[in-house]
Amino acid sequence: MVEIGDNAPDFSLEGSDGKAHTLREFGGKRLVLYFYPKDDTPGCTTEAKCFNGSINEIRKLGAEVVGISTDSIESHGKFKSKYNLGFLLLSDTGGKTVKAYDSYGSRGIFGNGTLRKTYIIGKDGKIEKIFNKVKPDGHDMEIIAFLKEAK
């Protein structure tokens, strides 16, 4: 179980930019690592569009946003293009990273799958905050409030 203060689990995943990405490359800035169930579904689209609308403010606060789901790179590419998303999406088709971050479990009537959770990872690679059971609309504002408070 991943808890606040723990070292964030490392990963190496293919990104929507066609490159492999690891946790280490985000060192030196805060990382808003959010897990979501599926590209181009209502809740996931709302959450992504909210983050996209706030990306400049989040970056001004010294953080980067990265989304992870078990969707394919092709799916991520279509999703990113359709909504002109200005941040990286990582593909975890095997679910290894999703599970390492305790973001896999029962989704009620939808069965088991990726849970909507967000982790704020500090410059030192440690978990600073965990948002469980995220509501997609307005979650970007929760993130901004935390980043401002934690400065």
C-alpha cells in the first residue's frame, strides 16, 4: 500500500509523445500523477479537460501533470488530439504501474479496473498527497489549492 511519505513507485511507460518515460525524469519538480479508467469517456474527458484548462497555472506552481490509464498509445493519441490536451498521457496496458499505485480495484457496477486517484509526488520523489475517489469536475482546483498551500 502506497502512503504519504513513501517513495513513489518507479515506472517506465510509453507516452503519448512516442517516448518511454520514467519517474526519475520528473525529479526536481512536483508531479501530479493521475490515474483514470478510460480515454474518451464522460468522467475521464471532464477530468482531462479540467487539467488542460489549468495546466499553465499548475506549471507556474512548479508541477507537471501526467495521466495514466491502461489504454493503448493509439487510444491516448486519439484522446489527446480530440481534446487538444497539452500534457503527457502514459500507457500502462499491463496494469503494473496502476497496481503499484494502489489504483486498481472494484469500480462497482463497472467491475474491476483502474480507479480514479491522484498522487502529488514531491521534488524528492516522495508521495506528498493522495486524492482518493476523485470527482472529475473541479479536481484541477483541488490540485491547485494543494500546490499553493504546500509551497
